Amino acid sequence: MSTRSINAELIIAIMLNTPAVVALVGNRRALAQLPPNTPMPALVYTVIDSKPTPNLNYQIGEQRALARIQINPLASTIGEVKAIHEAVRAALDFKHQTIVVDQKVISCRLDLMGPVDKDTDAGLWTQPYDYLLNFVEFSTD
């Protein structure tokens, strides 16, 4: 019996690597923080929390996890932020029973949309969206 493990950060990174998202932000996608002097527009994603939701029959089968993922586009206009969110939503929302890096995404759903914010010093807009990612954290072969 072997066990494979995958984490939410890797799943989201792969799910965000779609032609629509890449067309808007290129490779300017980062976990938690962008490198200094990153050109805009860009995208930051963060795993806010992740917790196991284990199968009671833990000796066999899959062990699930539920993660809250926050997506923060950064752009010089709110229109660009909204366009990035549309591309991200197409990549993440309503995904059910999907295989990502050999692991099952049970579901991924938009959970909440935060307030629009503008950093006047930097001249950048953002708006956080949170997604709930239910995935198989461990599976036994």
C-alpha cells in the first residue's frame, strides 16, 4: 500500500495555468507575494486555511481536505481586475470531480467576493475573491 499526497497550493497553481489567465497576467502569478518590481497586471493567490475532512474508514480510500483560497488580482484599473477575475472564475468555479496532478478535485466553488480596494500610492486596484477547494489530500493505492 502506498500513499500519495498533494497540497492546495499546487492544485491552485496548476488550475490557474489556463490560456485565459495567462493571456491577462502571463507568468506574473505568485503564491502569497509577488517578487519586487513585478509589472502589472498580476495575480496573487493565498491558501487562507486548509483542514482535513477525513474519511472515517481511514485505512482505505481517500482522505479529503477543504481549503479556502484567496485570489487577489492587481491592476491599474478596476476593469482589468474584473477581467482577471472572470478568467480565474472560468478556471476554478464549478469544477467537480476533476483530476489535477493525479489527484481528485471534488469541487471548487466561489465562496465570497471581498471589497474593491485601491492603493492610491501605488495606483493599483484589487478585489479579493475566496474559493472553497474540496480535494483528495491523501489516497491509498
